[in-house]
Amino acid sequence: MEGQVPGAMGSSGSLALRFGQTCFSCASLLLMCLDVEFYSYTTFCFLVTVMGLVIPWSLVLVLADAYSVFVKSLDLQRRNLLMIIIGDLVLSFLSLAAACSTASVADLLLDVGKSFCPEKLCSRYQLSAAMAFLSWFLSFSSSLFNLWLLPAL
């Protein structure tokens, strides 16, 4: 489509952003859930819950973008795009909060000593937080691209 914002809904850039967001969210959830001990800390449970919300949201939007890019371009209505922007913003800020809290608690547990969290386990929690940060970045970027497109509709 001509005159389209590069990362806005329905473009190949949006498909790449959504696919990356889905991959990083899945990686974050997988790294956190490889060990059962994450239930001991509320922030780790918060990250699992948020990633559990982000993954289906991202998958649905990946499917919509893939359909729009490969099959037939979807007509975006202002109301639908506004719902996508609001959903992206809410989930991106939740992802940021979960990633920040997880990273800080994992770092604190590493500083306290091995009795609270073995080094291998805490490094896995830190890696999970890093994946959540990357997911947040892609989600927030996507919402900004869509926000840029909104006045044109």
C-alpha cells in the first residue's frame, strides 16, 4: 500500500514486529517456567501472568498481519485500530513493569547469596526478564507506529 507507515498494522514491518514480540514473549515464559521455584516470588508470577496475556494477543495480531500481507489487505477502521493501540499500550506497560520487577528481584537474590537463589537459576530469571524487555520494546514500537497511522484514517 502506498503512503502506509512502515510498522503499522497490515504491513510487513508490523508482521515482523508482532512475530518478534511473540517469540520473545514465549522465550520469556519458557525460561521462567522451566523451574517450579518461581511461584515463591510474586514478581515472577506477575511476569508469567503478563506473558500469558501477551502471547495470545500477539498471535492473533500476527495472524491478522500475515493475512493482510500475504492474502488480502484488510481495511482498517479507526475504532479497530484504536482498540489495537490501547491493547498494545496496556500490555506493553504491563510487560515493562513485569520485566523491571523480575530483573530487580533476580539481581537482589543474586546479591543476597546462593541460599535464596542458585546462580544458574537466577541467571535464567535474568534472561527471562531480558526477553520480556525485548518483547516490551517491540510492543511499544508497534503501538507507536499504529498511533502514527491513526490520524490518517
